[in-house]
Amino acid sequence: MKAESLQFKRNATSALHNVQLQEALAQSKTGFIGKRSEAVAALPEWSKIREEAKALKNHVLDHLDDYLLAYESAVQAKGGTVHWAESSEQAAQIIVEICQQENAKHVIKGKSMVSEEAELNSALEAVGIDTVETDLGEYIIQLAEEPPSHIIAPAIHKTKQQVSELFHENHQQYGLTEKLENRVDLVNEARQVLRDKFQNADVGITGANFLVAETGHHVLVTNEGNGDLSSLLPRTHIVIAGIEKVVPTLEDASCLLRLLARSATGQHFSNYTSFMGGPKQEDDLDGPENFHVVLVDNKRTEMYAGDLKEMLRCFRCGACLNHCPVYGSVGGHSYGWVYPGPMGSVVTPVMVGIENAPDLAHACTLNGRCAEVCPMSIPLPDLLRKHRQTTFEKQLQTSTARYGIALWAWFVKRPSLYRKSTAAAVWFLNLLGGKRGSIQRLPLAGAWTKSRDMPVPQNKATFMARYKAEKS
């Protein structure tokens, strides 16, 4: 995605005025949160598993090269081929070349965020290879010619009416001319269209939730079964995955699986959790004739070597998005690239360059909910603060913002002056609020009070003044 599209402020403003988007976001806000809460409450050992998972991933990251080489050897022992891609562009080129070597005309894909990094669909279509997404949400946004707006629910920003219009417009070529309104009917129509795509595909491409170094298996987690069909029916299967997805053993993968579905969708386990690896063997009932894995770096080693190493524990569950009040207000497309929400605000500036995404670190209230719900205990607010520091040091913020921060820093380094200033501010806010008890227009913060009133301080004394008085 081009850098000029990474304009969070502009995109967010547009999203807030998009009536259909706000309707779709309103319908989806509570589902993920409530289901996750129930699933976590039903697992007494949740905190213990979370601690074990953090320790496990930290161990893997400390020995990442060893486990990746072990995984490569295990895949090769099964008859598969491993390719290494330093960049997303290189990953796309590798896959295009594999497809061309296989004389592929039709490709089907399971949902893969790494393939979105690589803009893989565009690369395949540029050389004349028909490419179809088979995850229902991904299929919907492919028809709409849009990127995903959520990492586990790509079409969460679409209303049922919008999906109905898309299907009616695009499915008439298959003889499906009736405009459907019922959700079940829409799903069945998509299945009918995709069934032929599955049966005629030359190559299937999927992502992987985990890569098992011990056995050479990859773990694929879905709720629709489309990932299994994309893996098993075509004669060639290609897995594309980030290098951080490797785990030592099958038991380690099981540990992480106990966290994944509960965090993502509130399920104890997803409908389909498949362990696959290598091409079809003599005693296998089905499977591909050829098997390839493309391991993608794309700035991950840069995160590994820097202050953002903890971000590599992320297994893309989407919990931070679901609990983020900013994401819930503006949706995923506002973030301008593949990864939205808190995790995207950390990852995107690394992958596209922080100078191309300076606003993302500031697209956060630092309320901390993302860190609280993250199953891998990633301190997302702390990592966003690191980005904020970088944007300040590189002068990527507006001059007003930088001068404001500098002025704030000057005051907080002088406690006596700071306390006198805050006491004066409390007095002034009470004066502005008057008998109403709220402020309708706040000087220097007109945008904040444009759509809400600001309550005046509950007491005319500052917190520090009250604390000192009560202590004495």
C-alpha cells in the first residue's frame, strides 16, 4: 500500500462520518468482547497458561535461528521445499515463480495477513493468474476491491445489505440472478460459487498460525474449513508465514492454541484446527503433490534487534483490536495498511517506515486495555510510547504538537511550578464551567469539545493538594 494512504487523521475523520461503517461497527462491538470474557472465565488456569506462553515465545525468540533451521530440515525430510524471503516483495515474487513453474491458471487462497503484506493477489493477477479468496470475509472484500479491516474478521465493516449488493452484482455471471437478503442464503450462495473454484484450482495458498520445528508441521486454524480445502485439493500447496510463527514442539503449539481461539472469537477451540506438513505420502488419502513454504522476514529481524522485540510474540488473535476504543470508533481502514488497531500501530511503522506512518503511534488513548487482554502479554502501550519518542526525535509531528510536548516536559521537571500551574488550571476550569458543571468549549482544545462537553474538576483543589492535606 502506498505511503500517501497512511494518513490516519484524514482517514479517521472520514470514517466517523461514514454512516454505514458506523452502523456495522456498532453491531460488532460487543460480540467479541463478551464471548472472550466468558471463555477466559471458564478456564481457571488462564493466567498460568498465559505466563507459560510468554516464556515459551521469549525462549523461541532467543533461539529463533536454530528453530527456523530445524523447521526447514523437518519440512525437507517430508519432501517439501522451504524458501526464504527477506522482503514482502521477494515473497510475492517467489510464489509467482512457483505458480508459473506449475503452469497454474487458477489459485485459491486461505486467509493470510502475510500475503496481504506482500500484496500477493495483485502480483498473481499481474501475470494472468486468476486468484480467489476462499475465506468468506476475504471473499467479500475481494469482490469489493478493498483490503481487510480486521485481522480475523476482514469484512467486519460491511453490513448485510452491502454484502447482498456485492453478491447480486458479481454472481450473475454464474447464473445466480436473485438478490438475496437472508444471511444463510448469502452464505450458501458463496459456497456454491466457491465450490467450483476449489475443484478447479491448480495451486492453493494458505497462511499458518504456527510452524512446528520438531515435526515440520504447520498449524492452520479456521472456522470455515476453507483452509483445509485450499491445502488438500490443488496439486500444489504453498504456505506463506512470518518467521516468528515457529514453535519448538507439538506440545508448545497446543499451549498457544489454548489461548488463540479464546482470545480471537471466544471459542474454546476453533471449528477446524489442522496439523499438516509436506506433500501427499503413499498412505495418505489426500493432499498436494508439491509442497512449499515461504518464510517471510519483512522487517521482523529489525524488530527482533531493536526495542520492539516483544511484538514478535503476537499470534494475530485480534483481541487488542476488539477492545480498543479508537479502533471501535474508526474501523480498520483508517490505519491505512494491513494491520489495524494497537498491534498495527506498533508493526506498521516498522514495516513501511515510521516517516510514512507518523500518526499511528498517537492513534491511542493509552488506556491499557490492549495490554490487559493480550494473551501473549505484549506491553502494547509501552511499545507505542517508543514510537512516540521516535516521532518526536525525528520531528515527524506537527510543530504545535512538538512545542506542546516540550512545554509540558519543562513544567513537569519543575514540581513547584507545575503544582501552582495545575492549581490555576483547576480554578480556571471551574470558572469556565460555572453553574452548568461542564465546559462546552475548551480553549486550545476545540476539536475535543466539538462533540462532547468536558466536566469540570470535581473539586477545586488538585489531587496533589488534596493528598498533601489528607496526609497532614
